[in-house]
Amino acid sequence: MINTSSPRYKWEVLALLWFAFLFNQADRQVFNIVLPLVREDLKLSDVQVGAIATLFNLVYALFVPVAGYVGDLYSRKKIVVGSILFWSVATMSTGLTTGIVSLMLLRSIATGGGEAFFGPANYSLLAQYHTRTRAFAMSVHQTSYYLGIIVSGLAAAFIAERWGWRYSFFIFGFFGVMHGIIMLFRLKDKKKEDVSPDAGQVKKPSLLDGFRVVYTTPTAMILTIGFSALIFVLTGYLTWMPTYLYENFHLSLPEAGFHSMFYTHVFAFIGVLLAGKLSDRLAGKDKRYRVMLQGLGLLLACPFILIMGNAGSLTWIYIGFAGFGFMRAFFDANTYSVLYDVIPARYHSSAAGVMIMTGFFVGSLSPIILGYIKPLLGLSFGFTMLAGVWVLGAILLFIAFRFFMKKDLARVALLNQEISSD
């Protein structure tokens, strides 16, 4: 019998969700890594390639608010386990595609839809088990994102060059299925009496409550815009940077896959752990410092985006990757901590779903926009454009710090106090 109240179990939950998120990001990045081989084998154009990535993110965005709503009503453990099994099978099936239609159906619709149900329930379950250690736990959890992309960047290209791109999907999907089976037996829902004060409310949230609470809470709304800016830049970078190195610097596919992901995500790994510790320390004085750290992270990453998209030598491009990764980690470490600080706990999954939906809907446009820009102005121009997106996001986050977050924190504290006294 697993004791969910044990202090140790919350760290096992973190470990289980860490590996699940690693496979989530690895499976998602496999397509970007083997993209040149897929494009050549299936005779796809740059716009078609961009459209596949865009459709994936659109499907993800459409399903994720439903996933958030479901996560506030039903077992989050079952949703998380069902999601990883579904998307892993879809990833394996992607290796069987023979053309643009089947690729869109299996890669964009099936995989995107399956992954949509993972995020809201995953973060909400982690937040339930970690309260005082929330930012640190979220930061450790985020490191799996970075390692997942590094692993896929190296392993997927290695597999594709030796056995063909289809085996990259077969192998990564298989390991996802295996971990889903482990989670089926080890992962447990948090007991309701152990969850935060308003979890016992009789009134269940409706599908529209997540939209209402996010879009009417100024800090949550600005955070959602900032998150959209983050995803827009990251989606464009993850989709096209391996191809950029492969074509412009004539690296081999494994080299392009590895170098385009390694430096960014190793330094993001370091940055997110530092940012998580710093965030929890500063939040003990004033929780508004979390959103300030996010704004600083986006702003200070912009010079590195310019370097990685315009430098003439690989050394400087890798320096750009490293600085870009380290600074963006200050946003990553605080995303869900900021959201959950200004949103009542009973709406956490729904609110996360709405934020993710908005972010990936906006972010879905990036691959196809860069796909259009690539033959006309070049990817260097496209990457330069991405820096401007983060400047605007940083300005909005500073506005939230200065004018809105204090009021939103007070409102949530008052609401939770009223619920506790009922």
C-alpha cells in the first residue's frame, strides 16, 4: 500500500512526472530532429513541414482547455497515465506514415491531442503534493524538458542515420509506453483531505470557469500573454534550428540535432535550478518577485537570440544558445507558481489548460511563419524577429509586477480565507 501522506512520496511523484515529461518532450522533438530526412523521403516542401508543426500545436491548443477542465473533475492520475500511453502509441505509429495526410493525422492530430491531456493534470498533481517546495519542485520537473530535448536531439538523429527516421519514432514511443505502465501502478492521486483549503468545495468548476478566471485576473492574463510569447519563440527555434545548422553550416544530422539542442538546454538546466531556489527565497518576502524574474529572463535572453541567429561562426552561435537557454529558465521556473499564486486552487487545472491553450495556439503560428520567411528572407531574419516578441513579453510582465499582482494576490488570499472559515 502506497502512503500518499508520507513526506517521501511527494518526491516519488516528482520523479514519476519528471520521466513522463522527459518522454513528452523527447517524443515531441523527434520530428524536428529527423525533419530533413522526413522531408526528403516524403517529398515535402518547407511550407508543408511548417504546417505539420503548426497543426500539431493547434490541435494541442484546442484540446488542452478541455483537458484542464477534466483534470479539475476527475482522477488526475488516470488522465496523466492515459495521456502518456496514448501519445506514445501515436508516436510509434508515426513511423508507419507514408505521406503528408497520414503524417498530419498521426503526428499532428493523434500525438498533439494525446499530449494535450498531460500538461494541466500533471502540473496540478505536482502542485498538490508540493506547497512550500513548489517553485523548486517545478524547477526540477522542468529539467526533464531540457534533458528530453537533448536526449532526442542526439539519440533520434543517431537512430535515424543508422536505421532510418521511422525507427526514431518506434523506439521513443516504446519507452513512453513502458513508463506509462510503471506510472499505472506507482502514481496515486492526492487524497482530498490533504489538498488545499478550497478543494472540498461542493460547486464543481464549469468548462468556462477556467477561461473566466484567467481572462479576468490581470496577472494571469499577462502571464498567459508572456507564456504565448515564450512558446512562439521556442516553437520556431525547436522546429527550424536543427535544419538551420544542417543547411547553413553543413553539419551532419546527428551533429545538427545535438548542437542545436545541447548548449541551450544544459544551460537552461542549470538556470532553472538556480531560478527555482532564488524564486522560493524571494517569494518568501514578496511573491511578486516571481513575475519580475520572468520579465528579466525574457529581456536578457534577447541579445543571445540575435547572436544565435546572425553569428557567422559556430562558436558564437553556441554561445548564443547557452545564454538563450540560461536566461529563459528564469521564466520557466516561475510559470506555474505565478499562475497558482493568483488563481484559486480549485481552478488550477482549468486555468493551466487555458494558459497552455492560448500559448500553443499563438506558438503554433511560428513554424509556418518561419517556413514562409525561410525561402524569401532566410532563417536568420526569422530568428531576429523572434527577439522582438520577447521584448514585448518582458515589458508586459514588468507591468504586471508594478500594477496588478499585489491586488491579485490579496484577492486570492481573501477568497481562501473565506472558504476556510465556511
